[in-house]
Amino acid sequence: MVYIATIKEKMNKIIISQYFPFVFWGLLVALIHYDINLQWGDDVYFADVLGDNGTFEVWRQYLGQRYHNWTSRLIIEGVLVIVVHYPLLWKIIDTVLMIWIAKAISIFFNDTKNVKMNWWIILIMLAFPFEIMNSAGWIATTLNYLWPLAFGFIGMIPVNNLIKKKKISMLTIFFSVIALCYAINQEQMCAVIWAIYFLCGVYMYLKEKKLPWIIVLGLLLSTISLLFIISCPGNMIRTEQEIATWFSSFRELSFFNKLEMGYSSSLFEFFMKPNLVFFLFSLLLIVLTYYYNKKIIYRIIASLPFIVSIVIGLFGNIFSLVFPNIIALTTSMTETGTNIKLTEMRMWIPDTFITLILVCIIISIWQVVTNKKMAIVLIYIGAIGFVSRIIMGFSPTIWASGTRTFIFMYFSIMIISVILFKEILKIKCSQERMFKIMPLGIGIASIFIIDHILYYINSF
């Protein structure tokens, strides 16, 4: 009996440990990767690039040809055409990086190492639609989108330590620079990294009246990468070919048309479709608003995004039977955006609606975050993710690329959600009846998440 009690005590210590959520996440991710199907999409193409006996010269010539005729992602594709030959290696690295992303969010934003926050991070990670990482083949898509995100977190470790006044070793800087070089080879991630380093640079300069050299290095590397991307002849040629292949009317669109297309398509993904990440995010907003603000106007403002996440989002198919106009709203997106026309007021409705929800979110964040400097940071993080997707409106592959280009916008919302949950933990939940909605909301999300997990496993 004593032996059993000892085992039980040790198990309890493991379960309540701050590391257990990541162990759970790691086991789940490993299970999903175990029997995943890799033989399709762009993976097949990249597997043929070097052949069975690809030499360094073949590899170098391929990258030279890609630079002049197709892409500036030379680091990413240089790794991709090698890794695609080693499926087991990809599974191991991809599993490790997915665990790292969750852990990195905890390192950056969970200073107290609160186990509840770590569980929330895992919940929000489970809510992310990882099936979008298979839109062009698992290996090709993850190396072009998920890996730059993971390496981007590594690249920001020195900045995190700098702000928190932690020691930064030269070894940490060395590996972070290597990781940063991979991350900024992806166009969207390069813009994200530049924006983050810029914000940190402004913060450090205002606080200490000087700009640390590590910030200067990050800005310099990301600026050089942006210039490399813009000047790459292959990107220009690729754009012309993709216009002909995917979007023949792209040249006819004005700057405003492209901007609106990027703007509306980005918000439609979260407001007009079932979206677990947005549901959990809006759940936090409404709970915090009802606690911190007794004014009815602010409670209404915070309620709108939450209602939209349910009525139009998760249960849109059911509510559309009662409110048929929901279908008209959710299907108003066309190949060229919502086609807003200043001369027809009815054409304003979709953009006006999504803008209203966006404004409600910004107002609510400002109201619920007690530290206004942090509120500005959260809005800035959201803006970075949002703009990273808006710029896709200026690409003829905005639709052909599918939802994988949303990854950085997704994670900006997920990071904001983690910080908002941190605000939740400051409150004694038992004192507020509104907190009863939290278990209900998490329960609803869990049902959809379990369904997603079963779908992943069964589809492999």
C-alpha cells in the first residue's frame, strides 16, 4: 500500500508539473506524425530535384536556377530538397519544432511558469488548424511556413532576454542568428521579424537611450533579406507565370482592390468561418470585459465578436437555417474580394461588418488590459499578424496558396490569447458569475478539437 501511495504521489507531482502540458502535447504530436502520408503534392516534385545520387554541384545549380527563375527562398529550398529524402528525419524535426513553438510561447509570456497558462497554450495550439500545413504537401508546407515560425522564435530569444535583463551567451546569439537567417528567408516571416525587432528597438531606445547591437543586427539582417526578396529576378518571373496560371485578371486590379482583397479575405477567415482560435480569443475578451467594465456599451462591444464566433462561426450552419441572410454575408467573398462599390451601399455591408467586429476587438483589448503599454503591444502584435496576411492581396497566389498564408496571423491571435489568459489568472474567478462561461466555452472548443484530432489520425 505504501508503494502504491508513493507511485500515486509521484504521478500527481508529474501531472501538476509545469512541464506536463508539453509532454502531453509532444506525445500527441508524435502520434499524429507516426503514420502521416508524405507522398503527394510538392513533396513529390522536390524529391525528384536531386535524384537518388544528388551531388553538391547539382544542389548548387538547382538553387542558382531557382534564384533566377522562381524564388528567393534559397535557404528554405536548399534544406527542403535534402530533408524531403529523409521522411523519418522530417517527422522528428517537425515534432520537436511543434513542441518548441508551444514551449517558446511559454518562455516568452509565462514568466511565472504557471501550469494553468501552459495548459492554455496547449489548448490554443490544439485549436490551430494544423491541416493547413498539408496544403502543398506536409514537408514542403511545413518547411516554408511552420519552420520559419519556429526558427523565428529561436531568433527572438536574445531580444526576449534583453528586455527581461537576462544574460545572453554568445552561443545563444550564434544559434539565434542561424535560426533567424532561415526564418527571414520566408517573405511574410521576414516582415514579421523586422516589425518585432523595430518595436523592441524603439522600446529599448526610449527606456535606455541607446540601441543594443543585437537589435541592430536583427534589423540589419531582416532589412537585407527584404531587399534580397524584392530584388530577386526569380520572384518577378514567378509572379508573371502565376498571374497566367492562377489569376489572369490580377493586373486589372487597382492598388485599392488588392488592398481590400487582402483585408477582407484575412478577416473572413476568422469572422465568417468556423474558427476555434477566434472563438477562444473572443471568449477571453467577453469574460474580462464583464469583470473589468460595468458599462453596458463596453459589454455589448465585447459581446459582438463572441456572438459572431458562434452564430456565424462554429454553429453557422445551424443558425443560417433560422437567419438565411447569414449565408449571403458569408458567401460575399469573390475572387477579387468583396467588390465594394462606393455607389452601391449594399456592397458596403460585408466590409463594414468585418470592420465593425475588428474595431470592437481593438476597443475591448484596450479596455480589459490594465497595463496600457501592454495593451498597445497586444494591438501591435495583432497588427503584425494581420498585415502579414493583408500583403497577400498583392500576390496572384492569394487564393492558390490556400490558408497556409494565415499561419502568422493565427499565431499573433494565439499569442494575444495567452496574454489575455494571463489577465484572467489575476482574478479570483469565484467572485464573478461570468467566469462560469469559461468552462462551458472550453468544453465546446474541446469537442471540436477532439473531432479534429480524430480526423487527423483517421485521414492518415
